[in-house]
Amino acid sequence: MNLTALTLALLQLSLYVALAPLLAGWVRKVKARLQNRRGASVLQPYRDIYKLLVKETLVAHTASPLFRAAPYVVFSATWLATSAVPLVSTGLPAAMIADVIVVAGLLALARFFLTLAGMDVGTAFGGMGASREMFISALAEPAMLMAVFTLAMTAHSTNMASVVEYQLAEGTILRPSFLFALSGLILVAIAETGRIPVDNPATHLELTMIHEAMILEYSGRHLALMEWAAQLKLMLYGALIANVFLPWGIAQGSGAGELASGLAAAVVKLGLLGAALAASETALAKMRLFRIPDFLNLALLLALLGLLSYVILEVGA
Amino acid sequence: MTHTGLNAAALAVALALVSSFVSLFTVWSPRLLRVAAMPLFGLAGLAALAAGLVALAQADVATAELPLGLPWLPWRVRLDALSGFFLCVIGVVSAAVGLYGPGYVRGFESGRDSLPALGGFTGLFLASMLMVTLADDAFFFMVSWEMMSLSSYFLVAFHHDIAANRRAAFMYLLMAHIGGMAILLGFGVLASFGDGLAFDAMRGAEPPFGWASAAFALSFIGFGMKAGLVPLHAWLPEAHPAAPSHISALMSGVMLKVAVYGFIRFFFDLIGQFHWQWGVAVLAVGGVSALAGVLYALMQHDLKRLLAYSSVENIGVIFIALGLAILFLSAGHATLGTVAFAAALYHALNHALFKGLLFFGAGAILHSAHESNLDQMGGLLRRMPWTGYFSLVGCLSISALPPFNGFVSEWLLFQSALQVWRLDSGVLRTLIPISAAALALTGALAAACFVKVYGVAFLGQARSRHVRRARPVPYSMRAGQGMLAVLCLALGVFPATFLGLINAVPQQILGRGLNQTLAGGWLWLTPVRPDVASYSAPLVALTLIMLAGLAVWLLGRRSVFRTRRCDAWDCGFAPPTPRMQYTATAFAQPIRRVFGLLFHIEESVENQDDGKPRHRLDISDRTWGLLYLPVARVVEGAARRISYLQSGNVRVYLGWTLVTLLALLWIVS
């Protein structure tokens, strides 16, 4: 691993961690505008994180050491997962170390600790959030894997950087398998990042909370890390959809100009995706919990259809 | 016998038998079990591990003849890489049991339980499992196999004062014998084509497809029954929890692997033909077992029963891998077949480690809190921190999370499944992705299951008084758990090193090693080609630790960021009580609702005499109603018909004897 590659990897890691709050703020801003509100500045998430970082951290009497360790594990596992999904350039050494199955595994590791932390204090809310989160992810994770497997099989690689390069080299071919996989992945991304109609990130209404219920006991820097990890996850899914399915504009080398244009393309694509997310969140209402399996089964079915239409229709062609 | 490995294996068997013999004297001195029998058991495990490692490292074949058996049919033993690998699996868990056992059996010393039976059959159980892996002819194999079944039967029936345990043990004995019969018939088919009971003769046999299929089906049923494949798994969740916990660890962690060994030996080595139809059968049964196992595990609230069902799931995963291996080998893709085969072996080893670890954890809870019902537990991480942290490692490993060992085998399995586009048959190209989807669903559900286990048992607050008073377990029990926990992490972080060790197995059995997978050195796994897929577990683990360390360093050390203890948020009402927590049953409720059709659920609210309503929920296995009860009914009906023969009149019996003799004479002539 030479120096350029290492620099690129570090650059990507810091870009993710620096830009993730911006994406969250942008989605919130667009949503506010669509709802005829002025909304907070797009920089508000940075201020929130700063505020939380300097505040006192409260830990419940009943909490075990795992409660205090969990935010660090959740944050670092999510952060490490982002290192393998190309953001500005395909020259990504971290994609060698961790392929897309490892990315899914790292997200699962983060989720494991998030749910355990939810159950640690011993309140009803934490258990409820944990139960629901695992219920949703049990259905969403296979759908996500099937969707990315479609890509991986087409590109003959599970390395995300190679998949993007393959996409760029092939040019725009409208493959039915990709359409299925893309729609499946979008549904999964909505469920996994806890957006409407599966979960509402802005709610604190007891009966509808999922993600918020698990982190209810957190405060101060622990909460900051948990929130930041959630924003990183949103950005990771955004980059996965934007760069893998619509790879245009991403840099293939490591020149400064290329990287700058790659960054610009990534910002534009993520901005558009964020706006689309805000629009769909404005248009849709949150579903009842037991309607969510229908939603996720659709995602799984679409992803599986993508995979099957690849192995049946496209392998020889 | 001059081969080092064989000598070590013989030593292991001898030590296990000595441990069994020493236990007989516990009638006079109960301490003997703790101070002599269990350490000897652990030493036997270490010797087996050494024998296995020698066999894997030398990658040769050593054979010997024992001065036992029938005059014209001496018992033959053989130590090759496959036997060596499974000796390692048996040895490492047994060594851990040797560490853990002394503390655990102490609880039995003052009780009314029969210690000679416990120690005696435990030693015999280990010796017979070792002999199964060493046997080189069908006769010795079957003798050892039956010994294994019988000795474990007595261990299942150890707490025989409980009626449910007696029933479980009988069920186990019955199914073990049906399975044993199927295996015997399978050997019979091969022996008649290979002209002899020695495995060498069977290897040379070239049975036609029809007969080979019959042998395959018989062995699949026989070994599958022992391994607990759905729908032949019904004995497993009854029998494994009934035994003492260190025996449960041996049964779930090791005995099921001996069944996997039997299947691999019989199918990959002795039959040695690969047909896609068989691969499809193995793949389908494996997939169904994995999914059904994990779903039933999720529904359990008895910790040991849950772990037993989760064994069904993991055996299913191993058979998915074996099915993929057969499919790829039958299509001529030897490299991919080898990857899937190695994934099966690696998962077998991993499952032995983490299931042993988790059963040790369940045993520790049983030992110090006398509780196996999850719905009564809670807060155990603070009561018994070491057990808690080791069990966390077990839960992370079994949920297939990086950088632990369960993830590596799942990763290899996905990688081989993703190469399905190389196959020519459209049917297989459709089938394998579906099995990959089943595997992904299984993994996600397993994570949900073990979040439930850990969250309900170790986190939160104690739900009953005796659990609140749990004490840490003795050091020896912690040491046994710690050993397995460290190995789980080591196998997850350095997979290439350990896969390099077991590389000799596919080299001998399939004639092809994992050269491509291990081409990148100890840092990398590259199953097909480096640009197709690569995973560097050491670097992932290192980066994970570095990033977490960075976050802690930035945020945790400055004094401005002090933490303060306070009460949990109670919405401004009364403080939360332990009874308000989610229970294991509540945790699984959404999943029960979605997959409700797969379970037989009886739910009702009854009004009790004191006027308080009581909620009752029974979830039972659907296979009982679908498979076992009809079979039982048919058998009972047939027995009733046959009983007409039994008139009680001696002349009628003599008549029957005469008719039988005449019929036999007619057949012979």
C-alpha cells in the first residue's frame, strides 16, 4: 500500500465524517422548505454535535459498562464501513480490505451494539426499540445483500471500487437486473436509515419510535457519537446508491483536479438524492409497524428478482 | 504404531478411558471427579488436539491394525488430514471442558446424582467420538458410533428424576438407532460393491448411479439425523438441554461435528462421486434447516433449548456449504468447490468453539443463579462480568459479525455462492442465489436471536430474586470460557493462518488445496482472484480498534467531559421496575407475528380462580404434527395389527414357527 493510496483512504474517511452532518442538515432544510417552514440552517447538525460534545454526559445508575462502550463501537464500525464505499474516487485501497459483505457485516456489528445499548438500562423503551430494530433489520439485511450481490455478480467482484469501475467501463446499459436491484436497495436504505415511512427520525412519540427509543438514555458526547453514526450511515447508503448505480463523475485517478471534480459530482448527486428523500418524506406518512414487513418483503422480492433476472437473462448475453 | 499422530490419538483415547475408569471410584470419594477425572478428560482433549495438529501439519496418512475385533476382521485405524481436523475440533472443546468441568461438577457432589455415571459416560463418550474419527472400516466405525450414541444417551438421562428428561432421552435413543440403521445400510451398499468392510475397499468401489444414490440417501438420512437436520431434528432441542451443561457443550459443539465428519467421510471420501441432484438435495435440506433452526431458536425462552435450536441452524449452514461444494464439484469447478468445502470445515470448527462457549455461559448461569429461563434473567453482566464478556464474544461470533470467526465462514460461503454465474445449468443458477438469500436471512435472524439472548440475560435489570443474587463462577469455569473466547477471536482475526492449517484436508479429499484463497499470505483471503474479492481480517480488526481508540482519545480523556450517574428516564412517572422491561418473548413478538405460519402457536388468556387473567403462550414445532405424529400413528396401528398373532396359545406360536421355518427353507433352496 503506497502513500497515495493511504492518503486517499484517509481523505475519504475524513470526507465522510465531515460531510455526513451536512447531508442530514440538507435533508432537513429541504423538508422544511417543502412543508412551508423556513427550517434551521443546513449547518445545524454541526452545531448540535458541538453542543452535545461540550455538555455533561449522564449515565443511568442501572447502566453497565457496555452502555458506555457502545457509542464508540457503533461510531467506529459505521465509520470503518464508509471507508469501503467509494465517494470521490475509485482508487480506494480500503475497498480491498473490506468488500461489500464486510461493509454489511460492519453495519450489522454497529446495529448489534446499538440494540444492546438500548436494552442495557432496563427501561421498556429501550427493549421496544431494540426489538423493532432487529425485526426490521432481519428483513432488510438480506434484501440489501441480494441487491448488492446482483451488482457484484455482474461486475464479477464484491469489491465496491471494482464494481464502480466496471460500471464506468461498461457505459450506460439499461439492465433489468439493475433496475430491480436499485429499487430494492432504495427501499432498504429508507428502512435501514430509519426514515419515513418506516421510522421517523424526528419523532419522540413513544409508540412509534424505533431508533430514537434505543438512544433515549444517551446524552452528551455519547449521544453525539450515536447521532453522528446515524448520519454516517445515511451518507453511506446515499453514496452506495449514487456512486454504484450512477457512477458518472467519480474520479478514477488520484490527481487533485480529478478528485475535486469527483467531490463536486458526489456532492451534487448526494444533494439530489437528499432532496428526493425529503420530498418522499413530505409526501408519505409513516406506516404502522406491522405494515413494514410488506414494505421490506417488497424490497427483498425486488432484490431477488434482480438477482434472478441477472442469472437467468443476462449471464450468457 | 510408530506415527506420532497415531500415538497421540491412541494416548487420547486411553486417557479418556482412564478418566472414565477413575470416575467409578467417585462412589467412595466424590472429589475424585473434580480432581482426577475432569483433568484427565482435559488432557485427553489436548492429546487429541496434538494428534490432529500433527496429522494436519504432516498431511500424510498413517494406518494401523488393532488387535481387536473379529478374527477375520481386525479393527483398522487410519489418521489422515480429515480425521486430524475433526480430532482438533473434538480435542479443543474437550480441553476446554476439562478446564470448565471441575467447577461445574462441584455442584453435583452434594446432590443425589450418580457421579460414577456422569464421569464414566463422559469419558466413554469422548473415547468413542475419537474412535469414530479414527475408524478405517465400517465395523469399527459402527461399533464406535453406537458407543457414542449409547454413552450420550446415559448423559442425556442423567437427571432422570425429571420425566421430561427421560422422555427426551428415549426419543434420542430411538432416533439414534433409526439413524444408525440407515448408516449401516449405506455401508452395506458400498461394501457389496467394494467387496469388503474396509474403507479402502469401499473407496475403490464404483457403484452405478442408482446404487450410489441409494447409499447417498441412506447416509444423508443417517448422518443428517445425528446432525439434527430438519425435519429429523426433533430429538435435538429435547436432548441437548437435558444433559448437564458441559455435556450439552460437547453434544452440540462436538457430537454434531462427528456426524458432519461421518457425512464427509462417507460421501466425499468413500463414494467419491459428485452428482448435481445430490448437491441440490443437500443444499435444500441445509437451507431449510438453517432457516427453521434460527426461527425456532428465536421463539425459545429457555436458554439451553434456544442454543440447541441454534445448533440446528448452524448445522444447516454447514450443509449449505457442503451442498454448494457438491454442486461446484459436479460441474467441474474444482476451485470453487474447494472454497465451499473449506467454508463448511471452517464453520464446523467455528460452531464447535462458539457453541461450546455459549453453553458454558448457560451452564455458568445455571450454576450460580439456578435459572435457565431467559424471562427470569437480567443484569447478569454486572453480577458475573467475566462470564458476561466471554458470552458477548460468543454472541458476536455466532451472529457472524466481523472481525469474529463466524463471519469468516459466512464470507467464504457467500463468495463461493456468488460465482454461480460460472455454472451452465439455469436451474442451478436460480437455486443457488435463493439459497444465498436464505443464508442472508438466517444470518440476520441469528443476530436478532443473540441480541435477544444477550440483552435479556446479561443486560437490563434482574427479573427475579435468585438471579439478582447470582455470584461469579469459579476461576476454572471462567478459564474454560476464556479459552474458547480467545480462540473465537483468533480464528476471526487470522483466518488465513488457520485456513492454511486445514488446507491439507481438501488436498487429500478433493485432490486440490486452497492455494488461491491463501495466495495473499496471512493478511489476505482471496477465494477466487484478488480483484474479485478480498478480505483482510487483521486490517479490519486493527482499523476498528484504531478508530475506536481515536474516538475515545479525542472525547474521553478531558476532564470537561465528565459523566454523572443519574436515574433512568421515567417519563416523569413512577421509576421503571424490572417487570417493565421487554422479556425474551416480547422481544421476539414482531418476528413471531411475521413468520407465524411456521409455528404451531397456542395463545390464550385464562381467568384464574383469584380473578386475575393469565396469559398463556405455547409455541411448538410444526414437524411434530406434520411428520412424527403420523409416523407414530402408523407404527402403533401396525403394532396393533401384528398383535393379533399374539393369541397366548402355545400351539399357535409353534405353528407360526413352523411356517417361518418352511418359508425360510423355501427361500434358501
